[in-house]
Amino acid sequence: MNRPLDKTIGYSACPHDCPSTCALEVDLIDANTIGRVRGAPDNAYTAGVICEKVARYSERIHHPDRLLKPLRRVGEKGSTDFEPIEWDDALDIVAEGFVKAEQAHGSETVWPYYYAGTMGLVQRDGLHRLRHVKRYSRIHETFCTNMAWTGFIAGTGKLAGPDPREMAQSDMVVIWGTNPVSTQVNVMTHAIKARKTRGARIVAIDVYRNDTMRQADVALVLKPGTDGALACAVMHVLFRDGHADWPYLEAYTDRPHDLAEHLKTRTPAWASAITGLSVEEIETFARMVGETKRTYFRLGYGFTRNRNGTANMHAASCIAAVTGAWKLKGGGAFHNNGAIYELDKSMIEGTDALDPAIRVLDQSRIGAVLTGDAGALRGGPPVTAMLIQNTNPVSVAPEQEKVKAGFARDDLFVCVHEQFMTETARMADIVLPATTFLEHDDIYKGGGHQYLILGPKLVEPWGEARENHVVICGLAERLGADHPGFGMTAREHIDWMLRASDYGTVEELESARWLDLQPDFETAHYVDGFAHPDGKFRFSPDWTSVVAPNDGPMGPWQALPDLPDHWDVIETATDEHPFRLATSPARTFLNSTFNETPTSLKREGRPEVMVHPDDAAALGIADGDAVRIGNPRGVVHLHARHFDGVRRGVLISEGIWPNDAFADGRGINTLTGADPVAPYGGAAFHDNRVWLRKPAG
């Protein structure tokens, strides 16, 4: 690896909402300036490769539009009319706003709101400490993981699987419901290594022909929300053609004979009618799985963002149990390694102060919460004060019209701690400038791998930006919130957590840069049994075990299928809404992060909707035409792009563009629903029926 000779190299980890959490090398020009960012070549998962957006992070950290001073709103909500104020004054105003709200409605009227703008365990999760000590409303985190994690755990009993680096030792890698070329580039690193060194085949399954499919040996484009049908048909063929590993099934699974009987009617012809795939495509894929024992199923998040997403994940994860692929290195099913870390975050989160009687509000239903829906409010007081960190709900949350109406309320006091003047920041009363990950200390765990990585402060903050932890502690002091965690630095929190988790000290981790916490083969492959009391993989999950009553209504979980199946609860097309829309990630945006950087904006072009040429022709829509897409939740204006890599009746719109990039300021999440998905909540971002038309007049 060639490194510049006249620069210092700093070491960190990518903080953004991606399972890769890449280990990084950063060129440090001076105390305030970075240059190029590279993947750490000596980290066995990152392997020197990172995505293009993080490689040019200097565009973001040194962007001229970075927020540099605290601001107070002087104009209308939604405008950019703010005036600079001093930090002490800003924190005083926020504390006064929270106290005033609490005096009128009780502590639960304050709702600290956050998500994964940083994955750092101190800077992200420390907001809970203020929440718990002050008895503010809790948050049910439902944007991303609920359907995926729940569906995987339903089978294995634990959120963990084969070492992700084992993809390089596989004879076939099935990349299902994720586009890692755009979203988890390291998956491709290890899959392609398997192809080069072992002649392994790569299969990609998704709802459109994306960049990952273009690198695959077999690409299966199906209709959104039909993955469960494909999984069932594959297992039907495995049982039919003698590829089921009966000794493994008898020893390691719960109801294999019931499953085989159930799947007799789930034929490739049955699945073809549901998925849009041909019978031949399904038969060929199933035969490949049956004849390739050492198959690694890399299961993503995208295909779970449907109203049947949990059932789809569970069905796909069952295939490796039918073949017994778990027995082999390079075989089995993997989604996320979250359960391996066993970190004690009690000091960071202040869990000793948590009162389980405090209500839990669903972050995906923020529109309903802020517009006074009694069910969304759990029968409690209105939300009249918020502190928002690490997320941009006025752009990324579903049911945007409700979200905007809620933030427009005159009686809602909002403080946003941000790096840029986002759509949410424009709705705030106070805006505080935030540091980026290179300007503060933090620590990161990888969902897509097995490393715990230190991310030390490498450069000084731009302007007057302050880290999340310092802001939370400053507010705690003004609010009379007493907890030992408020008197510690971020680095001291890291050290406390490491010691409490028996992982050494921060000094030791700083020297090592990361810890490899991958369990041994027997543990990762469940050789001694899966993580259910009887050690059996569950074809028939106990869905009641993953329902959390304190988190409120979670969708029709009682109707979840008893055995893997196509669960037909998605928003199917109708005469009035004949298209199904998936809002897939763009290559150079990450949610609404990076959609302000020049290279990303130039690369992505403009908001577009991909439509099959035959569908476009039937509507008289030319390539590049301005169009509208709509449903009862709202209407979005963008441009059509003819694309034959989607099924007819399917639309794809990539990326969360700034709302201002659309003709009328309504972003793509205007069209997405916030109704809770069974069994544990979540937003079905890729499950929307819509109409497509030319602009009126």
C-alpha cells in the first residue's frame, strides 16, 4: 500500500449506518485538515477496500456549508432564517424549553430522538442516559433492523452466524436482498475472492438489476415482497430432488417432516406466478443450491422492508438448514453479528436509571406522534419538546406529510444537533453544530463483521462544533440530571465499557486498533445446537417470544405463518395504484448523508424513477420525462428513466435526495407508510403501491 510520505496517517472506523463499519486509514494534512481516506489493509474484513463516498470524506468534513455556530430561529419554521448565538445561551434556551414543557405536561412530553447518523456507541447511545435520568419518553427504534433481525433470530435463536470472512472460502455466495456494491462493498471483496480462488459462483437476488447483479453469475430479479415464495420453492425442489440433508434435519431442526409436507404445494410454478421469475430460473437456482453444499447465504436488509419482511427473512434463512450447509466452513446463513459483542453499555446509556413504566414511542410513527394520534402517543401527553441527534426525520421518516405537519406546530420546541442545515434543522428553534467522527473519540462494533474498532479524535472540530456527548452533559448540568456518566469524557466512557466487558483498556485498544471477537467455528456454525432451549433451528418459530408488549401495537403478528411461506400482506397493486414502488439506496448517498457533497450530487444526477420501457410506453412516458407518482399519502414529482432491469409493474427510486431537489419539495418518503410491521414493528419502506402519471396540464 503506497502512502503519502509527507502526511501523518490516522486510524479510525467509518461511523455511518452500514454493517461494514470499515477500519480506516486517514491522511492527516494538519491539525484541522484531512486528505484521502482508505480502508485499513491489515484488517481482515475491510481488507483495504471502502466505498467511494467515505474515501472522499474530505468533501464532507470540509464542506463550506458545515454548521459552525449555534443558531436561533428568527424566521418561519422551515426557512433558513437563523441568527448566531453563544453556546451557553443556546444550551440555556434548550434547557428552559424542556423545563417549561415538562412543567406543563410531565416528563414524557420531552422526546429525545435519534438514530444511526453515527454508529458510535458513546456519541450515539449516550442520549439514552439523559432520557432515562430525566424520565423522558423512550424510543422504539424501527427504521431499519426490526424485521430483518427478528426474522433471522426466529430461526437461529441468536443474531450471529458464520464468520463473514468465510465467504472467501465458499463454493457459492448467495447475496439476497442487498446491493453491497453500493451499500456494503466488503461483501463483494470476499465473494469475488471466492470466485477467483475457488471458482465460486455468485448469485444475486433483488428487485431490480443493480450494480451487484451486474457482477453476479446468476441474477434473479423478482417482484418486491415475494422472497418468501422463492425460498419456499427452492426448498420444495431440495426435498423433491433428494438434496435435503435428513441426518442434519433430524438432529438440528424442529419440524422437518412437517416442513417437507407443507412445501409439497409450494412448487416452482406456484412461486413463478408470485415472484415473476420463470420456472426455469427457480429450478436452476434450486439445483445450484442443492448441488453446492458449501453455499454461504449473505442475507441483507432490503428484502425485509416489506410488510411481510420478517417472514421473508425467516424463509430465506431456512434454506441452509435444509441443505445442512451450516456444517461446512464457507457455508450457512449470515445476516448480522450483533449478538457476539456482549458489551456493557450501562454507564453510557444510564440503564440503572431506566424506568420501564415510561412510555415507548415508535420512531417510524413520528408523524402520527407529532400530529397527536392518541394510539401513537400511547395514551400519554403530547410531545412538545425534542432533542434530535444523528437523524433527519423530515427527510427520512415515512409519511412525510404528517411529519412536516407535526414539526410545523407552534407549540413544539425542537433542538437539532447537526453537521448541516438539514430539512429537520430548518424546523428547529435551536440548531447546534455537531462534530464529525474524526473530530471526537468513539468506538464502533461491526454488524457485518466481528471487529470492535476504536475511532479516536484525529483533527480539531471545525468552527464551534461540539460532540454529542459534550452537548448531552451540558444539558444534563442545566437540567439537574445527576449520573456519574455525565462527569466522564467520551474516552473515559470507552475505557469503562471495555473494562466492564472484560475487553481490556482504552490504551490497549488504541495500540491494537481493533479487537477480533469472532467466535470459534463450532459456536458460529451452531455445531452444538442453535440458540433455542432445545438446540433446534426453528422452521416453526414461536412468534410470541419476539413480541414486546411494552412497545405498543406491532402489526398483525398473530397471522404470521406457522411454517415458511409467502405471507400475502404486502401492498399489492390495484387498478387505481397499478405499480409497486421500492425506495432503494443510491450508490453515493447513505440515507440523507452525503447528499450534500458535490461528487455525490454529480454522480447521482437528479431524482428519478426507474420504469420498465413497456410500462412507460403504455402511459406515453418518454425516457427523461417529468412524471408524478402518488398514493393516498401524497404525490412526488421526479423524472422517468426507462430501465428494463425491473419487472413490469415495479418502480424503483434510488436514494433519499434533499427535499429541495424535488419540484415541490416533497421527497420520496412522502409515499412510504408508517404502519407497524409484524411482529416487532418497523417501516415497510420498499412496500408501496402507487400510480405513475405525467404532470397535470
